[in-house]
Amino acid sequence: MTSHVVRSRFVRWLTVVAVGLPAVGRLPVRAEGPLVRYGDPVPRDVREVYEAGIRYLLSTQDESGGWKDGQAGPGVTGMAVMVLLASGEDPNFGPYRVPIRKALRSMILEQDPETGFLGSSRGHDSMYQHGFGMLALAEAYGVVDDRALWSEVPAVKGRGVGRSLGQALELAARCAVTSAKNNPYSAWRYSPDARDADTSVSGAVLMGLLAARNAGVEVPDAVIDKAIKYYAAMTGPNGQVGYSGSPGGGSDAVTSIAVLVTAIARQKSLPHYGRSLGYLKGRSRAGEAGMEGYPTYTRYYRAQALFQGDVEAWEEWNAGLVQELKKLQDKQGSFAGFAGRGGGFGGTVDTAMALLALAVNYKFLPVYER
């Protein structure tokens, strides 16, 4: 990717954020009325929770640029990067410029230069890491000017030194595409060469691929279409999505994933989408009853799925979410306490996912566009 392409994407992104218009080459965004006006003031409660969470993440970033409490790897680092990008602060001149660039360098250094796999250099062998890392690279590409990404720290050594965000993103997308083509289900599991699949891992990878395609990286339509067919096959008659193997019977998180990826893939007309969205809306009205197991993971995907599927349903659920997170956040700004509330991942992941569930209110990340 040449520098003028990066600069043009940066200008285009700023235009989208500033005036709420669709980016060049994307389908027109359907008017949604006053609920999704870009630039609307963010509620004070949201800002207070979000800013406290950012302070916690900044205080726990290590010298390498990553985060290593509990979970670790480019996907975990990528989640924190997305939190910083979603705040609306200028990523090139604002207060988070240095931690964002340190984190991106860390992610690129962990990418295998031959396969494009994100995480294999330090044994973080998980397509979860790859998917979330790829999503973060896609969201950073065109927003972060990386022309001086490596020259500003000449002492950094590693096989990824000098690789641009665009190059890293293209490598990551190629890895995910190859993995899907070799998978009997045209989806993904824990390793790139897996022969089985599940709707949770597949959601992480597919969202990364969809974001890469949205950023201008060439992703074959057939790969996206076959992955969406996998979600259709995993959807039960009532709209509930299964985790692996048989359709139906899965968690609210994987049903939310199915709704989200189908919406972002612009395939809302498919029958399984309407069933799953209806099921999810019904469960969302149940509040905490729909939060069994890994609640931050469920909130992260539910927020995006409802926002893409039904803005009014999202707005109603989001009001309760904000109040829940205010109560659950500790004095350090962390959500690490989720480990004792039905399952958690550790301070960084739980905090990042909780904040990204709130980040829909900011509407700055391209992935949160409708």
C-alpha cells in the first residue's frame, strides 16, 4: 500500500466521521433518523465509564506495546487499540498517539511474515487472536498515518520491522482466506489448519475479514458468502444459533455474532437473519437473563448486533447497559471482576470488551457505521 493511498483513506475516514456520509465505494447508508446522527453528544455516563476504562488500559500497557494480564497476544492488544481509536481522539496527534503506535508495532512484530498469521511468533496459537488482531489493523488502516511508524523507534528489531499497516492487513486477510478455503465448513476454528468450525471463532475472523474488505483489501466474495451460509446452517427454526455441530441451542453471544456478520456482509434479506434478530431482541428485553457465561463477550457482540439490526431496540437496551457497567466498573476503571460473575478473561479483555460495547455510542470506528 503506497503512502498516498493511506493518506487518501485517512481523509475519506475523517469525512465520514465529520458529516455522516457514506465513504466512496460503499453502498449508500439508509437514513436512520435522529437516533444515529454522527456527531451527537455522547451521554455523560458513557464518557465517564469510557474514560476511566481508558485510564486503566493505559496504565497496564507494557513496554513492548502489548497487554499481558491473563490473556495475551495481538488480538488482545488489538481490542485495546480499538478502544483508543473509538474514543474520537485524533490517533495521530491526540493524547493516545504514542500508545496506539506502540501497540500496532507490537502486533506487527507478532505476525508471521510468511503465513500472515497474527500470533504465532510467541506461541499465541489462536484464530481468536488472529481475528481480533485483523479487525484492529483494519480499523487502524487509513486512520493512523504509519509513514513514520518504524523510523520513530529505530532500535526496534524483529521480522516485522518496516511492514506497514496495509501490508500487515493484507497478509492477515490472506491467511484467513486460505484457512477458510481449506476448511470443510468454509469457516474457522482455533488454528488456521483446523478441519472443524464454530460460530464463535468464526465470528472473530469473519468480522476481521469484513473490516479488511471495507478498508479496501481484496477479499473474495465467495469466502464471505460461504461463511454466511455456515451461519445460516447453524440457525435453528426459532432463530437461535448453535455453537458447533448442530443448529440452534447456542448462547446469546453466538446468535448476536450471526446477526452482526450477516448485517455487515449486507445480507439482511436472508431468512435466517430476521429469525435471529427477532430472537435476540426478545432475549435482550430479558436483561441479565440473557447474559449466561462470559457476560462482557455477550455484551460486546449484542451491542453491535442490535445497533445494526434495530436502532430503537439498541437504544432501549443500551440505556440499561450503561447503568450496569457503571455499577460493575471498579475504582481502577477495570472490569476484571467479571471473572467471578459467570466467567471472565482478565482485566484487559473484559475491560476492552465492556468499553467496546459502549463505543457504539461514539460511532467513530468504521465497523460501527450502518
